[in-house]
Amino acid sequence: MVGIFFSIFAAIGVIQFVSLSGDRVKTVFDLSTFLFRGFWLLGWSFAVLFLGAVTMLLLFFGESARIEGEHLYIVARIGLLKIRSAYPLSRISDVRVEPPGIRPADIVHLRFNYCESSCNLGDSMTRVRACQLQKLLSGAVAGRTAIGEEGAVKKPEFCTIQIGPFAWQLRDKGLSAPPTPVIACSPPAKDHEAPRTQAPVSSLALICANLAPLAGVLFLGWDVGDLMVLFWCQNAVIGFYNVLKLAVVGKLAALLEIPVFIAHFGAFMSAHFLFVYYMFIGGHFTTHEPAVREALLTLFIPLWPAILMMFISHGISFAVNFIGRREYTRRKVADLMNEPYKRVLILHITIVFGGWIVMLLKSPLPALCLLLLLKTYIDLWAHRKERLRCASQPGPTTETPLRR
């Protein structure tokens, strides 16, 4: 079944790739749809790779068991992954064949009780084979049960996980000595000290970054279309630094998480740019729509100083708050995967409606300045809210054993 799903997903991916490779990009609309489909295909490819990996692993699945000394060892292999579990025979009881019956050709399971749980030994097998293994295991258990009841030292169950040459051994805490209770010790909070939640440096950098568009409106003649493209660029900058945050928090897992984030955030950004371009800029075309290269150069070259200021501003916040104030110790990958959307949606729902009103007013200078002030206020509010949320989340605590 996994192989069937892999084949279906792979076929859809191949069809989309062939269709995408044959597209010709002539206009901004073509570019936006091409990028959207490309990011979608990137996300889809992860499902294909996952199903393909599971299919290959299942093809190489194998399980074996043996009795050695006072333990029953069960080893499961899936590709390079090998899981070796040990069960003390003194803790095994009620070795049985399920379902009960008398026909030798029946397909059954061999089960046994281990402490308070029920375990399978192997997969489905014939009743003849199951009865042979039942007799073998029951005899070994009967010879070791008396030793366990006489108070001999009982080795705890352990499980060894091996991937290629690397192995890790895990012990079952429920079968070994009870874990020592721990109590989290953290310094008492002082009521008269309010937590420092907002770094002045990052806030000043954010304000300076928002002064650049104001200068463009006052001295360079930027209109509402230029501002909307600039605000879209801010989303891209937020996404870029969120990738760095995922790399810091996720570590090795970020190798999978970052491409997934790029896939869904890139598709969102492609659709968003298409909306911004044709709502605020496409109406200015008098004869025909310019080619994609000419259109992009005309849009972004005049905006590069403001884009650079935004990039520096968010970089300062990343260095001062996320790294310097160790906010990464309080963040989770699941939160980072969705965090950019909260700030982007709050900002741009407000700004797009404001820009639409300004466009209806024929982009008067006071209205554009008011729009920039509104955007600066929302930026500062979102920045402060993010710092408060980080400060309110519990950080790592030092655990000290509680003496008995």
C-alpha cells in the first residue's frame, strides 16, 4: 500500500515537473505562477521522498529472536536501522498462541506477557511453527523464573538502537530502580523588577528602516505602488531571518524543516506578489505589459536603499534579541514555522486596505505619509509583542536532585 501511494505521488510530481519545465516566462504573471508552482512542487517532493524512503525500508524489514543467558533478544532491522531489545526471562509469563485452535495450517500470533504489557514475538505464522516456538520459549522461561523469585539480581530491560556503525543504548526506567525525584530550581522572581522585553537598539533600527520609505515619498516621488512592493520585500526579509532562526533552533532537524518552510512560505509570497503587482502597479500600463526583466528592474532598483535598511534592521533584531538575549532557548520549531504569517497578515491586511484608499485618493502626499506612520506603528507593536511573548515563555531551568 505504501508503494502504491508512492507511485501515485511520484507520477503527479513528474507530470508537474514536466509541465513546469515547458512553461515560458514572459510577464510578471507568468513568473509569479511559475514560482508558485515551483514552490508547490518542492513541498510535494518531500511527500514523494518520504513515501519512497518508507517503501524501501519496508522492503528490507526483518526480525529475528534468540535466547541467550537470562534474556530473550529480539532484533528488528529496517535498512541500516537496527533495534535490539532485551527481555529478562524471569519477567516473561504466559507464553501463548492466539487465537487458540487446533488446525495446524491456521495463521496465528505468538504472544507473551512482560510485566504489565503484552508483546508479540514475530509476525503472523502457522500454528505448527508457533507451537514449536512456544514450547522453546516456555521451557526457557520455566528454567529462569525460580531464579528470579529467589531474589537474584534482575537486569533491567534495555534497547539498543543502531544506525550503521552508530549505536545508542536506552534503559527502561520503569523496570530499573525508580528515578530520583527532581525539582526544578530557578531564581525567585522579584515583583519590583519588570522584565526587559524590548531592546532599544532593535526598535531604533526598525524606526530608521521605516524612515527610508518616507524619504522616498518626500524626495523621490514614490507612490503607493512603490510602497506596496517595498512592504512585500519586508515579508521576504522576515522569511529569510526565520530560516536562520530555524537553523539555530532545529539544528540537524532543520535540514528537513527549512526546505518545508521555504516551500509553503515561498508559495505564499509568490501569490502575494501577484496580488500586489496587478492591484497597485498593473493599472499604470498604458499600451502593453512590459517584459518580466524590464518590469522587475524598474520596480526594485529604485527601492534598493530602503530594502537594504530593512535587511539591516531585522538583522540587528536577530543578533540582539534572538542570539544576544538567548531567545532561541525559548522557541520551538513548530512556532517558528507559523510565526511569520502572524506578523505578515496583521501588517498587510491593514496596509493593503490603507493603500487601496490612498490609491482611490490619487496618492496625495499627506495620505502616503499617514500610511507610512501607520505601518511604522504596526511594526513596533508586532516587534514589542514578539519580545513579550519570548519573555513570557519559560526558559531552561537547572534541575537539582531532591535529597531523601
